[in-house]
Amino acid sequence: MSRRFAFAVLLAAVATPALANDSTAELGLGGLTLTKSDAIVMQSEDLFISEEKVTVDYVFLNTSSADIETVVAFPLPDIENGIEKPAYDFTGELGFRTLVDGRPADLTLTQTAVLRGRDVTERLKAAKIPLMPIWEKFDAAVKALPPAERKALIAEGLIMDDGSTPPSWAPLWTTKTAVSRTQVFPAGRPVKVSHAYKPFVGGSVGSILKKDLRTAKDLAGEVAAYRAKFCIDDDFVRGFDAGVTKKDSYRPDLWIAYVLTSGANWKGPIGDFRMVIDKGDPKNLVSFCGTGVKKIAPTRFEVRYQNFTPKRDVNVLIVKPAITY
């Protein structure tokens, strides 16, 4: 077994839906299209992220002289399908709730499929192929197709034979998901919006930060990308190594993502932005990108920015104590 293949097996994990910022949107052909508001300001955002729950509280203000009715979208992350990435249908288990000024909002879940920038939603629906290709359902749907239709989907680059015996197929499109609602923003009056849900957390049985993987030349690119994604510094690595006391022990890691950049679609910057990350157990390690990080409790870390324009999304790494197999 090659090191690269062994590493892929070691890091096998569920797909990782991210959390996301509210953004105005329009419903067009092919699904939900995010738009930029030139009248509605996000006065504040208070975000809490942990393995168990996510809450986010906003205050918006319509600065125009007339009420505005618009579609507001909360985009979830793209699911990049492929041979080694069987989709996991997280949509039914989000437990997503939205309150607008304390009252429950009616929500709509929208999914589309995109292949190399082209919307293929209707093509897949016509073939009765699920847009979120959960493995068993997807494979059964492809096998049920007439051979000529299956051959056509392969020719279009939507699916491919994964080379297994008996034959099986892999989806090659990207699944896009968003939760949306229609909302009225009254002129001149602040509107409070709150979201709450249980995140789906990705992760690995053993982290790529383990010394023999971290120092392997053929994994140097993956390690560098991993460290950059979570802003992992040398102190974090030393803390990681201190928790590995046996050669055959591993430190599981968890990944939580939050799509923050969509918050830039409102008028101007976010007036007051606060984010709290909770690592869960005091024995866990946590790393994420941010400046001015303050420890406010044994497991909680805070960042706070004024007039903030998000330039990157949030990626949180939580590393748990070592386990031995």
C-alpha cells in the first residue's frame, strides 16, 4: 500500500457542510443566486461555533426610505462529488431554525447541480438521478437507467465508471445547497435575525499532523495546505506532539467550516462582528485564523472586529486527546 493511499484511507471522513452568513439572493433559472444589497446594513453579527451547536445573531437595518422585500439565503458549502467523496445527505439533520424578531421563519431548501460552470440540475432530474448523490441511492439510480442513457451521461462527463467489479459509477458534478426565506426589511427599523442548528463535523481518525506524516516529503504539499487553512503555528504543533506518547497512538481531528464571506453582500462592512469558538474539552487543541484572539473561558476563544469586511471563510480545527489502536 502506498503512503498516499494509506493516508487517504486514514483520513476518510464524511462530507463537511459548513455554516454560512446570511446574504440577499434572487431566485433565477437554475436555483439561488446571491446578490449584493445597496440599502441593507448588517449592524452586528454575534457568532458561536462548537462541535455541538452553532448560533448566530444578526441585527440588520434598511437605510432606505421604503420597505424592502427580498429573498435572503444562507448558503451551505458546495459538495464536490467524485470517486473518493461519496455524498452524505446532511440536509435532513441540520435542525436549522430561524427567528426573525423572535418569530419562526418559513424556510426553503434549494439544491442545484453544476458541472464545469454549467447548470445540470434539470438534466439529472430528467434522468431521475439525485442531485445529492448519496451512494446507495445514486448507484441504484444509475444501474436502473437504460444502457444508452447511462452511456450518454458518461459522454457528457456527469458520471464515470469507477472501475470496480461489479460495475459501479461515480458522480462528477458539484452539489450546491442553500436555505432561503422571503423577508421584509422595514425602512429605518432594525430587524433581529437568529439562526441555530447542529453542525455536521468532518474529521479524521488520525491527523496529518502526526510526525511521521507531517515530515513525509510526498505529503509536504498537503501538510502546508492544512497548516495554512487552519493557521497552525509551531506552538500548536508542539502541543500536538506532546499529546502523542506512544508510537501507535493517533490524535483524532475535527473540522468545522463557516462561510463568512457572503456577509460582504450587505451594504458596507459588518458594524460589530464577534465570534466565539468553543473547543469543547479543555484537553482538546483548537486552531483557526484570526487576529486579536482572546481566551475568555477554559474552552472558549473570542475575536471581535469593528467595521469588518470578511475576506475569507472560517475553518476551525479541533484536535482531541490521543487514542491507541
